[in-house]
Amino acid sequence: RMRNMARTVGMDALEQKIEKAQLDVVKAKAKYDAALATLKDLMDKRDGLKRDELIAAIMKSDKSYDQILQFIQPTDQEKG
């Protein structure tokens, strides 16, 4: 009888640890998701600033639209 009771207590303690571990995983996932969203937002902002900077440089350039396109597009040799 004592053995059975010890097993039940051990099982209860184990179940509590499992529940805590599950909560820890849920919290860690939420924190990861939030960090990932922040990272994506920051990278999007950086990319937007780069685009704005590129457009401003193009607008100030004395090169024509066709000259700029020719410069930035790969040639047939570069394509491989």
C-alpha cells in the first residue's frame, strides 16, 4: 500500500513538472514570435530606407533611365 501511494505522489509531481514545462514552451514560443515580428519589422524599415536612398540617388543622377537600367541589369555573360 505504501508503494502505491509513493508511486501516485511521484506521478503527481511528474505531471506538475510536465505542466510547467509546457507553460515554459508556450511562453518561449510567444517570446520568439514577438522577437521574430520585431526583427521582420526592422528589416522592412531598413529595406524601405535603402529603396528611398536609391530612388533619391537616381533622381539626382545625370544618367538616363535606360543607362541606369543597363548598368544594374546583368548582361548575358553574367547570367551564366
